[in-house]
Amino acid sequence: MILAGTAIYLVFLVVLSVGLLRLRKPSGQGKPSISVVVPMHNEELRVAQTLRALSLQDYQGDWEIICVDDRSTDQTAEIVRGQVERDSRFRLIQIDPQEPDIPSPKKRALARGMDAAKGEILATTDADCVPPRHWISTMAGCFVEGVDLVQGPKHNLGDGRCSHRYQRLEMLAFVAAEAAGFALKRPFLASAPSLAYRAEVYRRAGGFHGLEGLISGDDDMLVHRMIRVGANPLYAMDASASVGTHPANSWQEVLNQRARWASNGSRYESVPYVALLSCVFLWWCWLLLGWVLWVAEIVPGWSWWGIWAIKIPFDLMFLGLGAWRFKQGAALVDYVWCLPIQVAIFVRSAVAGHLGWFRWTREADGG
């Protein structure tokens, strides 16, 4: 079992590394109409920065920004109204405060925005993100004939504190895996800060219908659905499509956020994908706890430290390729101290997520 898990992990990293080598900068010049949907809840501290970044977009085609306020109790709606008054390309939709609570209000907000959108292309970003000036132009330009789904990269806006540096390296790994999956036409990860798809494909895939009861996974679960209905994916390997995201500001926030992200790991619609996640989880449990059986002389030492010795060079191969492709070499400096922490966080998040040991609020995890 341990050796099988190790083999699966190593083959997985090799395949993803091939995907990274296949990445190419998109050359499309498409100019479809595009609607950007931005869900928000109690975002008054950062939403003005996001709105300003969106207002400065240089796209020459038709575009609109749909802000969906999910029952905020702060000044979020008022800040958006001010932007709407200044710029007719912005619209505000508000969820009625009397609507019932559901496990995933973000999916409901996204669905409302998509229903109101006029564009041929639907795009998303988050209310605490900072898209670069050329973001819409780059994402829309990717939609040439035959392209249905486009994922863009993201980067960490954190400072030098340890929790931010950890998230910077983790994001590099996530973005690299995400990009490799798209390059191989088998996307398994996706992220809302820089994601776009044809409105027709979104509707053909069923949108978020049936996913409202799942707390997280609004981006990759939707992408899985689109791939099943024949969508052709493309990765926007361009710095102008990379959206800046704010990290969680403390280790407590990191743990809370990761548990929320992991809460739906066993509820994906793809049975093989759930099986893969389960195998990876069990293998990482061994990485974290196998030393106990070694010390108790139940298993030989090589069955624990030997797995680590095999894992590390393959990690560095994959992360090195990702750092090269995304020009994030500085993040690799933190690999040595981040590795054991990351294994512990991964295992803890899977357990806490499925036991419901997290909250989903701005105050809880900063996003």
C-alpha cells in the first residue's frame, strides 16, 4: 500500500511536469463580449481596491462587471453603488437578506450573477483580488474558435511573514498543478480569481445547479462538469492574466481556510477523482505518522524515512519547473521548513474539513 501510494504520487508529479513543459503563451486575438461576476460578502476593507483595478481594464470589446452582494452587513453595497454611479459598466445585484441560509452562499451569488450576465463569455474574480490592467483583454483574447474554458494564473500579495511565505510556496504548487492539468486537457483544479468560460458551455453543463449544498469547490467542480460536456480548456500562460490575491493573515486563518477547502474532498461527482484524493490522503497520513510504527519497531525505518527521501527530489523537480514557468524562484527558498508543515496541514485539513471544524466568514479566514 505504501509503495503503491508512492508510485502513484511520483507518476502524478512526472505527468504534471510534462504538462508544465507543454505550456505556451496564448496568441489569440478574440474580442467577445464578456461579463465578469464578482461575488462579495462583507468586503468593505478591500473591495474598493478590486473595483478600481477592474475599472482600469483596457479591453476594447464589450464588457461589464456584475457585483453580487451576498447580504453584507458592512459598507460593501454602498461602496459598490458609488462605483456604479461613476461607471455604467458596473452593475450591483443584491441577495435578499430574507433568503434562507445555504451551505454555499457564494455559489448562489455566482449563479445570480451568471443569470443576469449579457456577455458571450462569463468570467469570475473575487472581491479581494487585484486583476492587472490587461487581465480582461488577455482572458477574452484566448477565446478563439474551439476554446471554451480558460484558466489564468494567480500570485500571492503577502508580505514577508512566515504564514504568507508558506502560502506563497503552496500557491506556486497549486498554480503549477492547475496549469499542468489544463495544458494536458485534463483539468482537475481550477480557481475563481482568474477563470472564464463560454456562457453556452456554462449553461449546458448545468451551472451550479445541484452544487449549492456543498460548502466549497465552486470553481473546480464547475470545471469538471464542463469537461464532461466536451469543453475544450486552455491555460492563459501570460503574466497579464495573473491576478493578485491576498493570503490569510495568520496560521489560525490558514488552518480554517484549508479545512473549508478540503470539506468537499469526498463529494466530487467523479468517483475516480474521489478515489485518487482518498489514496493521496492515506499516503500523506503515513508521511506524517509512520515514524510512530518505526519507533515501535513494527515496521522498518526505510518504510518511513525512505519515502521522504524519494518524495523530496520529485517535489523539487516539479516545483522547480513551476518556479521557472511562473518566475517564482524566490518561493523555493522556503521549501525546507514548509515541507513538514505542509504535510501536517494537509492531513489536519482533510480531517477537520470533513468533521466541520471550520467557519466560513471574513473574520474567520480573511477570505
